[in-house]
Amino acid sequence: MKAFDLDGPIMRVLSKISDLLILNIITIICCIPIITAGAAFTAMHYCCLKLVRGKETSMTQDFFHSFKDNFKQSTIIWLIFLLFAAIMGYNLFAMYLNPTEISSFVLGGTLVIIGLVLFVGSMVFPIQAKFVNPITKTLRVSMLFSFRNFPKVLAIMLVNLIPVMLLMLGNIGLMVFPLILAFCFSAPGYFAAKLYNKSFKKAENTILRAQGIEPEEDDEPQPKSQPTTFRKRR
């Protein structure tokens, strides 16, 4: 049957599932030291976008290429988020131990701040994976991109939270735990890449035209290697 040919739809789907499984395993392993999680998430998004665009890719090779290339900046960004998480966690714990009349107001404000950081943070590592910027500009661009593409980024944030929400469902979470373990990072990452791909493509084309290069419609554009504060990563 043609459906089961090497280039058939079923085999393509199975190939993509196996790629996402491998990618997820590598990501989990690289997240174990905790401090390297930022570089791991960046590398994962780099691979997910290549999958979405149908590019020839070796999960392991491409992952560690991006991991090494982005390690320093991604780690600093990740440490910023960890520091924020520690501060917010301390505040929530303090309010739990010492409830007061203003606790509800403070709790509401804290949760709003956490939600905003999760919302903007959903795009930090995808942008770090694809574009070259100083850290401050990466954070600023992530914020601008998130609010300009509010529905898409909100969907990305919610999908990223699905594995956590499933684990909180008790017996249901235990039943699907093997599936969560197999795709907890790569599946949401692939879905996210599906959503931000077109917006990234427009940004890449704008950068190329600013560099005097006319982008090709059917191929991923390659910019000249010249200094700029916001250029597409090779």
C-alpha cells in the first residue's frame, strides 16, 4: 500500500513521532543538571522549528549544535527565570504561613505577575534559538512578540502547561504518565513552532531585505554574516 511507502503519509507521521520522542529524551537528560535547562529548551525549539519547516535534520546533531551555540545566553536567561521563581515561591509560601487581610490582594497580584512571566517566557527560548540578540533585547523582543501575537502565544503557554495539569489529575495523570514522559517537552514545542513559524518567517524576511537580500519563498533564507543587533540565526 502506498500509505506505508517510505515517503507515504503514515511513515512520515511515524518518523515525526520518533523524532519528537528522541528530542524529548535528549531534552530531559540535558535538563537534569537544572542549570542547563535553558540551553536544552533553546535547542529543543531549534529542532522543532526545523521539523515544522520540513528540513533535513538529525535530532542529536542539531540539538547539541544549538545547545553549544546558545549555552551562555540561554543559561543566563534561565537563571533570571529561576531567580524570579524563587522570589515568587518565597512570597507565596510566606503568605501561606502568615495570612493577613491583604493576603488575597497580594496573592492576586502575585498570580497575575506569574501569569505574565509565563506568557512572555513562552517565547523567550524560541526567539533565542532562532535570532541573535543581546540578552536584554531577546527579553524585550519576546515581550513585544507575545503581546502582538496574543492569541497564539496564549495558546502556546496553555499547551506548555498541559503536561503539568495532567500530572495533577491523580489517577488519570498516573495512567498517561508514560505518554507525558515521552513527549512532555517536544510535543508542546512542536505545536508552538507550528504557531510561531509564519511570524518568524516574516521577521527573517524583513531582516534579509534590510541586509539587501531578497528572500526565496520556497527555501529557508540565509542572511549574510554581517553584524546586526537582530539577525536570523544560521
